[in-house]
Amino acid sequence: MNMFDSSEFDKSTIPESTAEAPAETKRPFSIDDLVALVRDREESIFECAHARAIDPLTLRSQLLLHLPRLVTADRFPREHDIQQEVQAVSDFLEEIQRPYAKWLRPPERTITLDDLEFVSLDPEIAQIYHERLHYVGSYRPGWHYAFQEKNSGRIVCIGSVADFDLKHAQEKIAPHIELRYVSVLSRFFTFRWAPKNIFSYFHGKLRLQLMKERDTRLMFSFINPNLGFNASSHKGAHWTLFARESGTRYTYLDGRYRTMRFFVENYGTSDPVKLRERLGDSFIVSTIKLHPLELFAIPLQRRGRKAIPTEPHGPHIFRRPELCASIPAKSMVDRTETVLSRPPIPILPALAAG
């Protein structure tokens, strides 16, 4: 999930960098170099987003998802490469967000927290936000909720909740809580013009709703520090770090970032060896070292507190497993069918050859 609030973009621990410096250094290239590179260009990236009528933080996050595929042991993206990537990602986002450009425009009157009402959201509407506006770019089935402005019905933010399916976390919490009382918060998205503290306010309403509807007692949410997120909104809403998950990697199909779930749903597995055998050179795995994902948890009821450790589980014992589909329905489809119904992010010629 993961937040789009600009306060989430951690700048305090990122080393200063220029376009030329990373390529000159002897140490291995790191994701922090890429985050610093994007941070240094944030103003121009946001200006580009404004000119193209696309969400600025979606553009920034998409860049940080796609740039790692261009890093090799002896090559780091240069200024020309960055500009090409900004252009390619902007073209892609402009195409998929164009029908919803009016949603991105600020309202004439400032909206406050008192103007909002908490509502359930139809899956069809949630899917638009997941696929077109959220930086991950893929739909996550579940239960969907939103804040909308009372008078106009205009959506201000959304968040989705899914059944608990983190197999590698089950053994950690099973002695303390039945899994049917556990949920995962994902795909939170808020417009730039939303009121401050919108996440905390949303979470408070969501908590009451889940307790009432589903008797939810414990909820999880992932934070990706490789995108510069520092979980400040989660921490402000009293979430606790549950674990750091090792095995973080980015996977791409025809140059476009795709989630592990995408490959499981469409090809039956997330195993990179099997995917490479099947998809050939169109399938790429990032080689740059990425920080562990951070799994946060919050008890919604007292009975969920025992499942949260006093110290977070470390990446040496908490590793994301390879997944396989339980049914082969979509795993056998031809790759030229609906899987690639949207244009891929072009691979830069200068780096594809290297």
C-alpha cells in the first residue's frame, strides 16, 4: 500500500547525489542513489506532471519502480536516460489518467475534514483508482471504502481491505488470533488537494467500520522504503512495525513494472526462474539491492495485541515466499491476450544494449 502523502517521502537518510556522481563511485549502486536522483529532480518532475495533467506522486513513484531495471553492476542511469524515462512514464500515465483528469483538479472551494462522509465504494470504481491513479497500477480485490464530499459526492481518498493472505506471516500470528479476524489494508490513494491528516482520519473511520462489519481484530499494511516512504502517516496513526521482509525485488514484463500477484494470476507462479523460462527476454528482474519491505500492524481490538511482537521480526527470518496459483485459470493465457492491453513502458535503447 502505500502512501502518496509527500510527507512520506523520506529525505533525511538519503545521501546527496548528482547525475554524474553515482557512476564514478567504486561502491555498488544502491536504491538510495536512485531515490536521491529522483529527489534532486522532484521540482521538474512535478512540473512535468502538472503540464501533463497527471498525478505528481504517482509519476515520482512510478519512476522509482522503473529506474531500478536500468541499473547494472557497471552502469547507472545518466541524465539523458532519466529524461527518456520521465518522458516514457509520463506518456503512459497521461494515457491512462486522461479520462479522469478532472478528478485531479482541485475543487473551487477548499474541502475540510468536516465536509467528508465515509462510504463503501463499488469494485468497478475502486478498480479505476487502483489501476489508473495508484502507483502500483493493479487492482486488488476486496472491500473498498472512500471519503467523499457530502454535497458533491466527489471522492477525496480511497482505501481497500483484503483478506489476510500473507502465508509467511501466518505462523507468527496463528498462536494468538484466528486468521479470519485479520485483514490487509492496501491501495490507499488520496488526491493532492485533500485535507491534511486525511490518512489518520480515514483509518479511524475504517477501523470502526471493519469492527462492525467483519469483527476485524488485526490489520496489516506494507510500506516500501525503496520509494522513499518513511511510514510517518502510519506511525502517526499508531501502527507498529511487525516485520522487515527480505527478498524484495522488482519484476518487469516488456519493460513495465508488474507485481508478484500479476504473475501469479496470469502465469501461475512468481518464481523468476520459471517465468524467465516461459517469457524469455521480455521478463526482467531488478538486480540492484533493495531495502526490505516493512510490514506494519495495528490491533483493532484488544484481542489482536498479543499477535504483535515487542520487537519486529527481522528479514533473516521473514522472507517473502515464491507463490503459485491454486487454479490455472489465467496462468495459461497467451501473453499477447488481455495481459498486455495497455502500452508497456519502453526500454531505453542505450541501456537495453548494455
